[in-house]
Amino acid sequence: MNNKVLIIEDDADLLEAISSGLTYEKYSVETACNSATALEKIQSNHFNIILSDVQLPDENGLDFLSVLKEKNVQTPIIFMTAHATVKDAVYALQNGASDYITKPFELNDLIEKMSTKILEDTTEIYKEKRSDQKMDDVYQLAKQVAQTNATVLLSGESGTGKEVIARYIYDNSSRNTKPFLAINCAAIPDNMLEALLFGYEKGAFTGAHQASEGKFEQANGGTLLLDEVSEMPLGLQAKILRVLQEKEVERLGSKKAIALDVRIIATTNKDLKLAVAKNEFRGDLYFRLNVFPISLPPLRNRKNDIIHFASYFVEKYSQSQICTLSERALNKLLGYRWPGNVRELENVIQRACIVSQSDIILPEHIFLEEIDIEKDGCAKSVELSETLESTEHEAILENLKALNGNRTETAKLLGISPRTLRYKLAKMKELGFSIPGRESKNESN
């Protein structure tokens, strides 16, 4: 995406390390070693985010924050702070800073915070223009539940903004000066997920050379986001349920219980009720998480949002000073079903701005996935042609029957993971297919 970052740090070695790491991750990086140089760059450039040390050589970071506020600089700012100045960082949060991170930190943790704040900034700008009632209702619910400590379950397709809503709940809660941590249950191998969540003692397993806090401990007093919780293995689900019930956690390799005060927000892009019915998700954990459910509508059901998001992204990525969408280009966007939702729309607009090389975006500048034009003239997105999809369904059913409904063996034969097969079978069931056999307990992992 090439988001532009300004790093303000007087430690030359640390500045080089962060700059090199972010450049490798495709960020566009500018640097400054003091506040005066930084201010010059901020006034002459647009940055998506600012990273600043709390202790600057010519000015305290908190004073620098005040200067930015006076000059109406709206760019999100994350402070980098040593343990001794955490109080200053918390004070900065209360006075306009977006977040802080404690040194020493892992680059991945910094990138996670940056990505969230950049996305939030995009959403805040969008909210000023938003006119879709469906999302107005979502934000209203989110603001109401933010005033409580209730557990929240956010559901919706990938790319609809579930993590943005989670951060919105956190920002509007009484916990917003305490940690906000997120862990993606789908992106982390099962054998690592438990250690990351619960923490571990030295020697708890091979490679555990020193004790480590888990995400539950780190988020104590604040909020923990369990992203894509539906992908959590069943065995771990039982342990998570106990933590939520007892409000305490034990590190791996320890019998000492640690009291917890953590607000849980979970997200899923699947129908958890269906997953419970199929024994793929624990019913007791589902009811523990589903205290306050919020469902995010897909972008295709929010036509006004397509218009406003598209306009915002054109302004963000256009090469010229003024760039607009032609009426035919806009109609092309409105006719698409957006399976990737807002993320996909942003990518499409960014490509269009690069290709157009002018002040107007035409339909031929907009590249979408394969589309079928239906009789009513609306465009329908499809991931596979109907012929390929039909053949895929036939292959799955034939192999399931031949293997007496054994899903693990069927997945192996088809060359896909059991998780992918479960997803395809769920979609087929929704389409009315009769699925032979049932998944056994030992096939659920």
C-alpha cells in the first residue's frame, strides 16, 4: 500500500533499524532526529502515520504533540517510550496521541499498531462522509456497548471492518488508557497459539529459555481481541472457556493462577451457530462470547458506502491534484459484489489511479474479478465459472461417498486442508446439497 511514515528518533542505530524494517515491509519512510526537522517535513508532506520518541533532543514529545495540535495536524501519532516514561505515554494518549509502544519492541508489534491506526484514520475520515444507515446503526451499537464491560462478538465477511469496530469500542470505553492487544487465531499455528495466549514459564517446552507473559496477562486491565476466533482448535477452546469463566489464567508450565480483568472482543467471518451445529465450535464458548453480538453488513449491501469509500480512496491515491470517477466507472463499481469488501475496493481504486495517468478514472481503468452480467444489467462477481464450480462440487461429493463420508481422507485425496474442505461443505450445504457422512471428533482438527 506504500503508506508514508515519519520516524522521529535521535538514536541513530534504532532509527536505522526501524527505517530498514518498515521499508522492507513496503512502507515509504522519512526520518528526522529532532522535532524541528520533523515539523518541517510534516508541513511539506502528507504522512499516514508518525512514530516519535517521547524524549526528543530539542523538545519533549508531549510538547511536540501540543505543537502539532495547534497546527491542526490530524495524522495519527504513536509514541515510542522506555519503561520509565510509560506514564508520559499514557498522558499523551489522553491528550491526542493515538497509541504508544514500549521499548524494546518487536517490529511485528509495531506494524500491527501502525496498521490499525492507519485503518482507523481512514475510517474516521470516512465516517464524516458516511450516509449509509446500516453502518450508522453498527456504530451506534458499538458506542453503547463500549460503555459496559460486556463481551462482544463481531461477525461479518472478511474486509468489512471488524477490527476497526473493535478499536472503536475500545477507544470509547473506560479501558482506553490500558492495553489493546489483538491476536489472529487463523494466522498462528495451533501449537503456538496456546503459548502466545497463556504465556509460559522457563523450561515449559523445548525452546522456552525464559518465562514469557501471554496476551491475556499483557492485556490485563484492557481489551483483548480474538480475531477469527472460529479458527481456534477445539482443544484450546475448552481452555479459553475456563479462563473466561474463572477470570484467571495459568502460564504453561506453571500452577500459579493469575487474576484477570480483561474485556474480550471476538470476531468471526463464519456462521458460528452453524459451526456449533457441526461440532466445529464449542457451544458453551459460543454463548460465552455472544453476550453482545454485532453483525457488519457486506459492502455490496451498502451502496452509499461504495460511493463514499471510492471517492475517499481516489483522493488518497490519485497522482494528480484533482481526480474524479466518471459516471460509468462509478456504475461499474456499484454493479460489482465486492467479495473482498472495503479492502478489495481500496486495492481496485489504487490500481485505477495508477493506470489512469489523468484527472478522470474511466471504466477501463477499473480491473475487477471475472463478472457475469445478469438479465437485470447488474454485475455479479464469481470466483469460479459455473462449470468449474459444478465440477468441484461433483468431485467433493463423489470422493466423500467413495470414502464413506471420511472428511479427513477426502481432503487428502483432493489435495486441500480439512479446514478448506469444511468451508466448501458449509457453502454447499447452504446451496442445498445433501452432504454424505458426518465428521468424527478426531477429524475436527
